[in-house]
Amino acid sequence: MASAAKSVKLSDTKESKDEPSNMFSAPSATSDVVLLVEYKPIHVNKAILSLASPVSAAMFEDNFKEKHAAEIPLPDKKYKDFIEFLLCLYPNTAKPVDQYNINIVLPLADEYQVENLKRRSEAMILVLFKIKRKHISTSELVNFLFLSDKYAFKHALSEVINLAGERCPTDLFQIADFDRVSSDIKFSILKRYLTSFVDPAKRILREVQSVCDCAEGALLGTIKRREACIHTRRRCQHCEQCDLCLSHVERSLKPVLEFYKCSKSNLAELLK
């Protein structure tokens, strides 16, 4: 047992030496508690954590066993991830939340109820979509979609859905993480995608309807003028022009008009 403990201790020491130093790896003038993550010490200040995180405040101030502990173990946490979280949280560093660390920082910010970091995360997504909208990859889009949905980022979610609705749905479904997106959000994306086709289609149908109405009126008017001609022996120049017009136009217009008449009820229903 002693040799095993010694082995673990030597291993931990080696890992600590291999780990790059940071502002939390050693005691400072302001640190007053040690967090143990993956057997590595993280020296922090209770007041800073308590002000930023209600969860930390409860842990330090209420009747938790950690209240008077010199070292507090945090199981199931990763050392590098927690350091990144603290660098974003601490006011003297305030490391930006970006597309590279948001998947690390945001889950911890949510767990520890650090609302400032959550607001900064949503703001980052909104800014990114504003300046890099056309250059956001499909995998990034799906990731931001999932995060905005999971953490209830109302404004970011609206922007992400709008952009997702402009992408081909098959491209989205090819990303494995798209399965984690809620069904309601998937429906909103599909609706947005279909709307992008329906609105232009409606405009085209209205234009077709207008052209067909004009063509139908012109064709009928030309036929009536020809039929009304009283020159039975010698056709007048006007009637000859009518015949010439009809010979060029009638063959192409009639199929269009027939199709329009057959589809008129459907068009009327769609254009409501």
C-alpha cells in the first residue's frame, strides 16, 4: 500500500512539473483557498469567486463542509478547462470568450451560475455572426445552434436560426451534433428554409398571373378585331396584321393560357 501511495505521489509530482505554470498554480498575496482539480492545486480568492458565482458563495459561506476547508476537491473537472474558466472569470485577466473556448467556459459558467460569463458568451456569438456571417462553417453553425438553444440565448438563437435557415438542411443533418438540437429548433430552421423559397415563388406567380392576364386580354382582343372585320372579299391591312400577329403568338400563348386556366384555382389559394 505504501509503495502504491508513493507511486501515485511521484506520478502527481511529475504531472505538476509537466503542467505549464499559471497565475493559479502557486499561492499569491490574495489567494486564501486551494481547489484541487485532477490532484493539482489551484490557488484562488474566495471573495472573487463568491462575487461572481452564487454557487461558490454558497459553498464558502453556508454550512457546507468546504466552509473551513483549506483544500476543496472538485471531482469530474479538468484542470486545463478550469484554469481557462478562471482566466475568463477573474477581473484582472478577463480573458475573452471566443469560438475556441466557449465550449469549455460556458458549461462551467452555467454550472457555477456566472451570469456575466454567460452574457459575454451570447454577445460573442452575436458579434461573430455579424462580422463573419458568410464565413461560419456548418459545424460551427450547428455548435452555436446547440449552445444558444441549451443555454437559452434568445437573441443569439434567433440569429443562428436565421442563418441555419439559409443553409441546405442536408448539410446540417450531416453534422453529428445536429442530433443534439431540439426538435422545435429543427422545425424552425426547416420553416425558415422553406419560407426562403415560398416568398420568391409567390412573387414569380404574381408576375406570371399578371402576364397571363395581359396576354389573355391581348389575344382575345386581337381575335375579336379579326372576327369583326366586314371586308369579306379583300382583307384590310389591319386584319392582315392581326393574322400575322396571331400566327406568331397564338401557338406559344395558348399553352400558357391553358395551363394558367387549369391552375388558376390553385394559384388563387396559394396567393391568399
